[in-house]
Amino acid sequence: MDKVRKMERVAALTKIMTDRPRYLFSLSQFSELFGAAKSTICEDITTIKETMGHFGLGIIETVAGAAGGVRFIPKVSDTDTDNILHELAFRLAEPDRIIPGGFLYMSDLLFTPHLMVKVGEIFMQRLAHLEPNYILTVETKGIPLAFMTARAFDLPLITVRHGSKVTEGSAVSINYVSGSSKRIQTMSLPKRAVPSGARVLIIDDFMKAGATARGMVDLTNEVGAKVVGIGVLVATAEPEHKLVADYLSLLILHDVDEHTKITDIRPVLTSD
Amino acid sequence: MDKVRKMERVAALTKIMTDRPRYLFSLSQFSELFGAAKSTICEDITTIKETMGHFGLGIIETVAGAAGGVRFIPKVSDTDTDNILHELAFRLAEPDRIIPGGFLYMSDLLFTPHLMVKVGEIFMQRLAHLEPNYILTVETKGIPLAFMTARAFDLPLITVRHGSKVTEGSAVSINYVSGSSKRIQTMSLPKRAVPSGARVLIIDDFMKAGATARGMVDLTNEVGAKVVGIGVLVATAEPEHKLVADYLSLLILHDVDEHTKITDIRPVLTSD
């Protein structure tokens, strides 16, 4: 009977903790929920920790002290990461994705939940050392990806808008020249969205020259916050020198040939 | 020793299944992963099913037959639903959210992952009987909410854009008069995004007169698909008659008083 109860606690604890990655749960909270001693909960957590480790499903981290507790940190294994990036590269190279002008249609993949859950976890894993406290993106196509990254970090997302919106209150704006439209555009950030001193991680779906990312960096500086890193799903190989100094790209787009319908896109693998 | 193995399988199965709601996993897949007989996996699943039921964490559904398997369906209890809606109403009534023109600043909540995870699950729970196979929204603020609903359904999201984008290929467009800007606007949907005959569920953050929702319905019909339902986080009490016949709203905004800074917003509770 006791064994069954432990089994139940282990299943429930796994569900609750993995549901909210990186959020610190207190042991007292669990102790109360299950009517079990803290030491018992600790044993349960150890079981879950070993299992997650054994099957490569994630990490359980224990934080000591009065404000301590336990949290689940998603982990995508190297093999799984490489498989997902290979799958994305393979699908993005499908001939009918090529749109006149040499663009690639990516929206279907960017709006598929289970793919973006994984990509968000990959970004979190590779960029957690930068210790951001906000994730920033620009509308529109990058939002799901950035939001899943924010979820993996348990951080709020901030979305830069094109132009200035009446429903967002006072905002800071800058002008930039977008790579895809070649026109001068405006992007804006509500003043209240980012506190000064915030550590911001930029996540976006695509980077060519880096003008949009550069705009986001300038906008972040403008409100007194700091960009600690940039992650993009796809970056083009050319131009080699982007308008931002440092970024992580999961896929590199080498060439889109509208005539032959061949797209050369390659994953940046964990073994690279 | 055998008990430990079962415990490990239960923890791992819980993680894997709850990670991808509504996705049908085959028992063979699990049987192979754990090197255990299908009957053993079935027993594990029963344990998880009972636990999820006991703690109100979700439902495990077994689908019989050759193409069968098991899947996890998120469930937010009535108490949790009411708590979340009360919290959202309380926070949306904060005086400093009122923006000149009587708008409410909602972006911070709309871009907070753990809140939108729950709201997405609430929408899924209340609207699953409509059996959609696509979730549709319009850029920008509703995207995280719609994406988390799509995740809870394990369905792809389609995002209607303002204007027409060069990177999306050929699109269908319509004009509509937006409630917030009072201007004639264009919204468009890439032709390839929705197959004809698709059953579409519209999810958005806000509805006043319903012009934007009406536009999305028209656009969906235009591509030969069908809107099976509409869910919005906040709908205004006035005008009572919206431009769409039927919709589900989780919160009703009765009044925003710019002078007194009092916002009257109420949750639509499960007991109502």
C-alpha cells in the first residue's frame, strides 16, 4: 500500500514539476499537497531525479536554504537535438517552400507546437549560462519560438512591435532598414515592458544581415536594459559579417536557388 | 528491484506523455523504450491514470485497435480554472493598466508562459467537443495564447497577418474595419496555410465589436475551410451583439473608467 502511494506521488510530482520548467517549487508545498513528510518527498524527488537522468529527460535541481526547493530543468540530449535540427533542415529544403524573391516559407513549422517546444528547450539549454531575465523578440513569425524559449526559462517574453500601437501606451521607437523589404521601418517597445537593468536574451526565427536584431539591441539599450545574447533558428551564411557581433544560430542557410529549386540549409550540430 | 523499475517507468511515462498533450503514443513504442512487455506498460499506464484522476491533473485516454495507443489530455479543475480567471481579472483591473483611449495594457500577462499554458488548457477543455483540426489567430498579442491552445490540442496554429507579406507566398486577403483604430485594414492568410475542408477554431485575446473575428471567419470561408468555434480571453460587455454569432469568452470587460481609474472586469466562472 505504501509502495502504491509512493508511486502516485512520483507520478504527480513528475507532472507538476515538468509542467513548469525552471520554476522553484518548495518542499513544504509538496509536503502539504501529499500529506507526507518532507523527508519522504525528498526520497520521491531522488527517484525522479535518477529516472530523468537515466532516460535523458531532464535534470532535477535542488536548491538549499530557506528560499530553496526543487525545480525541473529540461534537457534535450545531443542525439535528440541533432535529430530535430536534421528534421528541420530536411523539411526547410522542400522545393515548394521557395517563394519568389528567394524566401523560404517557414510558417507551418514555426507554428507547430511540438517542434517549437523542443527548439525552445534547445535554446534554453545552450543559452542559460547567459542568465537572462527577459526574452525579447519582434513580431510575428518568431513569437511561438521565442515564447517556448521563455517557457523553458520560466521567463516573461517581450515583443517588439512594428510601428507604435495605441493599446500599448507610451513607447520607445527606433528606425531601421529591414533586410526583406529594404524599406525604412519603425519598431517600438512599450516603456513599461522592460525595467532598466534587465538582462535580455533576443530570440528570432531568421537573420540575414542582422538589421532587425541590431534594431532590437538598440531599442533594448534605449530603455536602459542590456542584451546578453542572441539566438536565431536560421541564419544565412552570407553576409558573413552581420550587424550584430555575436549570435547563436541552429541552422545555416547557404543557398536558395529559385531556378533549380535546391535549398542548401544545414544544421549546426552538437558535435560541430 | 522490480518495484524500482516500475517506479522509473511511471515517472518517465508521465514526463513523456504530459510533454505532448493529446498526442497518441503507441504501446509498442513504450514497450521498446523500456524493454518491457506491453501488458506491463498497460499496468504502468493504469497507475498513472489513477494518479492523474486522483490529483485532478489530467486524463489518460486509451484508444483501442491497431492504430491505437494512449494519450494524455490536460484537465484544469473547476477550482483551478476559477482561480486563474479570478487572478487574471484582478490583475487586469490594476489602475495603471489604463491607457489613454480606455484601452487596457495586457501584454505582460499575455506574454507570461505559465499563465498562457493554463489558459490554453482551459480553452482546449471547453472547446474540444468542436473537434477542430487547426487553431487560427491574428497577429500579434493573441499569438502566445493561441499557440498554447494549439499545444494543448496538439494542433498546428495558423496566423493571419495584417497586410500581405512577401515571405509568405500567395495569399487571400480581405478588408475590415478594426475596432481599435477605426481604420480600414487588410488581413491576409497564405493560401497554403489552410487546406479546404479544415475545421478551424479561432482564438484571440480581445473582442469588442467582433470585426476582427468576423474578418477571420470570412477569410477562413474564402479558402474553403470552416470555423467551428471562437474563443477569446476578454470580450467587452458592450456592444452586446457582436459581428460574430457565437463565441466563448473567459472574462467580460464591463467598464474602463479613465477618470476614476476603475476597471470592471469579471471572470466567467465554471459555476455560472
